[in-house]
Amino acid sequence: MERGRPKTISDKVREHICLIARTSPADWKVTAFSTWSLAKLAEHLVKQKWCRP
């Protein structure tokens, strides 16, 4: 039996987010900065429709 808050994203989406976070923004055609900040990563994920705002 699982406890705590229910998952809000699937394991597949979580894996994709982790993949993006471990790579350079340039790998995803984002050239305005060289490393992800949490805010920039979140903004990118929302724009790509991987997450809701």
C-alpha cells in the first residue's frame, strides 16, 4: 500500500524530465543559456507541454 501524496506525473514523464535536466540546453535547441536553472528547466518543460504551469 502506497502512502503519501499521489503521483502527479507518470514514471515516463519523470524519466524524460531527468534526461533533459542532465543534458545541455543546446541539446534541445535552447541557445540563450548554457546550463539549466530550475526556473529555466520548468519553463522549457511547460513550453514543450511535458508539465503544467
